[in-house]
Amino acid sequence: MRFKKRLLLIAFTLCSMLALCACGDDTEKGFDYNEDELILNTMALFDKYEAVPSDLAKYYISDGEDLAKSAVSGIEQARNNDKISKFEDFSAYVNGEKPIDKSGDYPKVEAESDYVMVTVLNHADKDVEVTVKYTENADYYIKKAELEAENDIISYREQLEQLIPAYYQMTVDEFLAQQGFKNFEDLYEHDINGTLDQQGIKSFKAEEMVINVVYDNSQLIKQAGMNTLIGMGTVFIVLLFISFIISLMKFLPALLAKKPKIPAPAPAPAAAPAKVTQNALATPVPAAVPDSTLMNDQQLVAVITAAIYAAEADRAGTTVNAISKDKLVVRSIRRVK
């Protein structure tokens, strides 16, 4: 009994997983579109922006809309960084001269809830993936409603019932079968969409373009090795620089240390005045001492003192011999003009 319960539990779990996988693969369209039309529009957009001249490319990259900016910048990056010299021309597919090959992995149409991603492969010097994101165009439905109001389906059928027999010599049903339409409503829808297409209005609008260069395994390994070498080399150089900075830290305390202040020299002590006796011989004092004569402070004080005593002796009318303690005798004193 327990074994049966376990089998039932396992079977229920497997069924639930399969149901979830099935729901994940079937994504509901966010808007109506034709896959071939999206693929051809992707190719046409790539040809348009790939042919932009270099001077105009700078304007698109700096001031262009999101689609133009992403497309031109991606193409320029593939040219400069990935060295793509020439891209494949998609005009043969766009003009209907060459059918779209859906046997391989490309083109891809991946539908999400509110957008569609379309990827085509451009065979350049290296294979390049061109991916465009499409969203619903609200203006399409507004313009379509306006056209349907101007040309309602009833009056449109009446006009065709008069024109087709006159020009094609057949009925409307025979004309529909010859043109490949199932009913008159399909023809009406086709004509309305054709008018909108001539005006450049579609049910979808391109939001962004992404350009990716496809590398094989050997190229990826080579590029990964180069990136590793560059990264490790950069780290090694930075570590060497940091080590050099740290080695200089030992000189920092000496640079920041304060220089010792040098004390100012103390003033020399003044010499005591020499004693002069009144019995010293009074002689004239020389007017000036030559620059070549070197005297210390004590000699200078003695000379001045002797000169004072001699001058006082002359005033008193007596003779005074002034002799300093250094045995320096003043023999003459005269006035300097």
C-alpha cells in the first residue's frame, strides 16, 4: 500500500513538472506580428545604420534616438574593437531576391509578454549577431481605425464588385482565389495594412539594436588568456607601486621631526673702566685710530678714560699723566674737525 502511494506521488510530481515546462515554452504574443516581416525589418535596419557615414555616426551616438544610438555605437564598436572591416549586405533578402534560410540556428524570433527579440546572423569577417527588440506600436492601431472609418468594409466591397469585373473580367470570389486570399476580409485587411506600410506605420516599432561578434572556442580561450594576463599584470604593477610607497615611510619621521632651535649668543661682559692718576703725562690724543689698528674693548675704554683726564687737566692748568692698566700712554689729544 505504501509503495503504491509513493508511485502515485512520483507520477503526480512528473506530470506537474511536464505541465510547467509546456507552459513555459508556449509564450503568448504581446501583439500581432509576422515573423518574416520582423526578420526582414531587422535586416533593413542594420543595412540602414551600417551605411551611416563617420561624421554622421558621431551625431547618432551623442544625440540620436535610442535605436539609432545603440545601432551605430554597436556597429562602430565591432569595427574598432573587433576589427570588422566589411559587413554582409542584407539588401538581397530585403528586396526579395533571396529567400530567408530558416534551417539553421538563425534567424531567431523570441516572443515575450510585451516585446519580441529578433536575431539574424551577418556573415562578415567574423559572424556578427544582430538583435533588435520590438514592441507594440500604438499609433498603428490609431491610424488603422482612422482608415477603416474612412473606408468601411461595406463600401469597400461595393467598389471592388464594380471594379474587378470591369478590369479583370472575373468575380470578386474568383479574384480572391487567384490572389491567394481566403475571404474578402483578408483582402480588406491586406489593403489597409498596405496603405499604412506606405506611410511607414507598422504594428511594431524597434526599440533597441544590439551587435555581438560571435567567436569560436579557440578565439574565446585566446581572448580570455589575454584578459587574464592584462588583469594580473595590472595588479602586479599596482602591488609594486604600493610596496615602493611603503618603503618610503621610513624616511617620514625624519622629514616631520622639528629642527632644534639655536640659542642666541650671550652679550660680552662690559670691561671695567681703567684708573687714571693725575700724575700721568698729558699728551695730545690722536684724532682717530687707524682701521688697521686692532683693539679690544678694554683698550678702547682705557684710551677714552685717559683722554677725559687729560682734557680736565688742561682746563685746570695742570699737567696730568694718564696711564691705563694696560700701560697704554696717551701722548697727544687733538680735536677732529
